[in-house]
Amino acid sequence: MQKQISERAIVSLIGAVQFVNVLDFMMIMPLGPDLGAALGIPASKLGLLSFGYAAAASVAGALGALILDRFDRRNALALTLVGLALGTMAGGLSIGMWSMLLSRVLAGLFGGPATSVAMALLVDVVPQERRGRAIGSIMGAFSAAAVLGVPDGLWLARHGGWRSPFFIVGSLGVVAAVVTMSVLPQMRAHLSRSKQQTPDAPEPEVNLLKILGRPEVQCSLLLVMLTMISSFSIVPNIAAYLQFNQGLPRQDLEYLYAMGGFVSFFSMRLVGRLVDRVGSNRVAVVGTLLFLSDLVCGFYFPAMLLPIPVVFVAYMVATSTRAVAMNTVTTRVALPHERARYQSMQSAIQHLGQGTGSLVGAALLSELPNRQLVGMSHVVLLAMALAALQPPLLWVLQRRIARRSEK
């Protein structure tokens, strides 16, 4: 007998899945200085760990674009969660930089497709008129990971050793996979739609290259790529920068992430509602202005122009605001029977952007003997230039989607 589950319950479950996935990716960045001390990794090269995960997730996302729409969403999601959990636990067994990098690659190979399937499932279930609010709720996983997961991980690393967060997060991934298989019904409606034929749509199955050839798809992927590079040229270096350049005590880092996550947890829900009411363009402009202002006040000059908590919270709110505005529009790019493939492509580009940003940040930064980072102003200028492109690209994307609908 087919299970019955409400839209709200499915959104909540996807949010829990994203919590585990986001936490797995996020915890490496604030733990970076601890990993550097334990495994001999220079602070200026910690971004390479994020690059390894992101590059693997990008490759896996690209491969998933070829096949994910052919499978039950529930089974695909559970499988990717198990793989993510194993890769994360392997990180807890690392003995040096290269073994840690390999474990992050393994986690990325499954973490990327997990995001793709979860977002395709969301779009299948939630109508467009409620999608902004739903995406705001799902992206609340980012804040929840910052409020609950990252501070707890930092606390565990400080009291129980740096390996303990990897085993805890890996166990959460296994639990999420079991809950997914136990709670979700089979999600195969997209398979039925792809086989339906009508006079207006003689063949809904679309070649991947044809999908990539559409103007709205190209614009969407470019938008995602530039948005991710602008954010992740900064993100992997924040913990080291705050500790070694701005003098933040290590024990205060977990409280800082909790504060930033708490504020952005609520701000993302407000942003989701605002997107539904006033549109993505206006929200994107506000988020971008906040992002640019925060970079100038917090990271461009040797001394911050505002207190560390204000800078950090504003960065998290600005980043999440830009992401909600962007993702609400990009969910409209794919047709129903190609959603998982498109989401997988978007996930691939998203992770490629994250990895590129992390790699560029590592390339532009150097480290003094006292572990202070040098070159942050150059990273900031690059991030600002790319971030300023988001609002106009978002406007162009919406115009192209509208033209397609008129045909």
C-alpha cells in the first residue's frame, strides 16, 4: 500500500537531510585550524580540503545528471546518504593532509548527488507559488547546521579530539538514510510523466546536450557558478582569519557560529516569504548590497571596521539571502521530467564554483610565521566583483524563463 505523507512532512525530512549534508561540508571550515595543527596543514592551504570535496561533488553531480531521473527519488537519496556517511567517517581516520583530502573527495562524490536528488524531490512535491517559502525552510538547514551542528562540532573537537565530529556526523548520515527509506513513499511520479506523450509534447525525454543548449539553462548555471565563487573564496578562510589575524580566541569560535546561525535561521524564513511577495530581484539586490558592505567592513582592511560578531552575522545573513533569491528562480528552469538531471547539473556547477572559490582563495593567500594570513584584500576584491553580477544575471534569467513560457 502506498504511504501517504504530507507536503510539510516531506519538506521537513528534506530539511533534515540537508542539515546532515550541509553540516558535513561546513564543519571542515571552522575546524580548519584544528586540523592544520593536528595534521600539519598550513592555514593558507586549508581551502584545499573544501576544494577536494567540491571538485568531487561537481564530477559526481555531472555524472548524476545523466542517470538520476531514471530512478526512484527515495532510493537514490538513501544511497547517496550512506555513501556520504562512509566518506565522512573516513575523515575521522585520517593521519595526514592527503588522507584527509581523499576522505573529503569520497564524501563529495556522494554529497553532491544527495543535494541534487533532495532538490528535485522538493520541486516535485511543492507547487511554484509556495516554493520560495519551502526553499527558505530547506535552506534553514544551513542555519541549523551553524546554530546546532558546527558549535557542537567545535566543542567536541576541543574536548574530545578533532576526530570525534567526523564520526558523529557520519552516524547522523546513516540515521538520515534509514529515516528516508522508512518515512518516504516511493517517489516515481517523474518516471510516469517522462513516458507520457501528447500531440503538444511528442517526446518529453530530452538529451542532456539539448538541455545545456537552452539559453535559460546556460544563464542559470553561470549565475550559480559566479555566486558560489564569490562566497567560497572567503568562507574556508574565515575561521583562520578571525583567529590568527583578528585575535579571536579559539573557544569563542563555537559561540560565534551559534550566534550567526541563530540569526540567519530566522532571516532565511523571512527572506523566503519576501521572495514570494516582492520577487527574487529585489531581494537579491538587498542581499548583494549587504554582502558587499560586509566584505569592506570586515575583511578588506587589516583591522575590522565593525565588531567581529556583527561582521560574521551579517556575512551569514547576506550569503543565505543571496542563495534563497537565486535558488527560487533556478528551480523554474527545468521541465518536470528533467528536474533531477538539471538539479544534478546545477549541483555540479555549484560545487565547481565552491571548489574554484576555495582554490582561488588558497592561491591568493599566504601565511606568515605567526600563522596570520596575507592577501585577504585581494580575495575580497575578487569576491565583490563577482557578487555584483548576481542581480543583473538573475534579471536576465527571469526574462528568459518568461520568454520560454510564452512560446
